[in-house]
Amino acid sequence: MEMLPLVRKSRLAEKAAHEILSQHELSTSRIIHLEALSKRLSGAPIDVQNYFKESITCLEQGLYRAAIVMAWAGHFNLFFEALCQKHEEDIRKARPKWNFKDVGELKESYAEAHLIEVAKVVSFIKRAELRIMDGQLSVRNQCAHPTMYRPSHNSAIGYVDEMITQTIKYINS
């Protein structure tokens, strides 16, 4: 029975240590805070949660480009699902030349940039959100395709953090 208070004290000490260590730029404790943030995605589909878990694992291993690509994939997956759930008919009206049988075909047939743009057209997102997502997609593209771009530890953590934060708002929306 006496062991339980010791375990609890140990976990509290560990949490306090991570709080202190997370202030240091290259500390892995900063990534642990992302893990806590990602737990707020518990209402998201399992595949979306897995994208973010994999993204965090990539951060831990120093695979910053892969972390960014996986974070974008998780975010865009849920973003697109929420967009289509609320605005599939609006998309068909706004883009009558876009022929698609279902949302799966829509996602496969059109570039993410076009899908983000149509999200603004159907008032799913505002102009400022469109610009932010265009920038985030550009970073993702730099990481996913052969370029000289090498994100830093800080920028990769910031990107993943932002993707998780943005994705949370689409859960149960």
C-alpha cells in the first residue's frame, strides 16, 4: 500500500522535471508536451491519431521533415472530412466542372491546394485561414519533395504543435 504514494510522487516529480526541462531549446521534454496535447485528439478517427503519434515519434528521432509530412497528413485528413461533411453539395455547386462520385474520389482527383481554396469559397474557412493553410502546405511540400529545405528542431516542433491545435477544432464540429 505504501508503494502507491511513492509512484504518484514519482510521476509528479517526472512531470515537474519535464516542465523545467521543456524550457531548454533542444530538450526532448518539449516533445512530451506535444504528446499531452495530442491526447486531446482522442475523438478523432484512429488513423488521424496515428498520423500524429507517428509525427511525434519522428520528432523524437530527429526526423523533422517526416514529422511535418505526417502532421500535415493527420490535419488534412480531418480537415477534408469535416469540409465534405458540411459542404459536399456546396462544393458541387461551386465547382460544377469537378466530376466526382464520392468524397474519396474528390480527394484523389484534386490537389490539396485546390481543396483548401474551395473550402474558402464555400465559407468553411476564412481568407486568413486559407493563407495560413497555404503556407503550411508549402512547408509540407518542401519536406515531402526533393528540396534543400531542412527544418530545425524548433520549427518542426512548432509545425506539429500548430497542426495538432488546428486539428482539434475539427473534432465533433
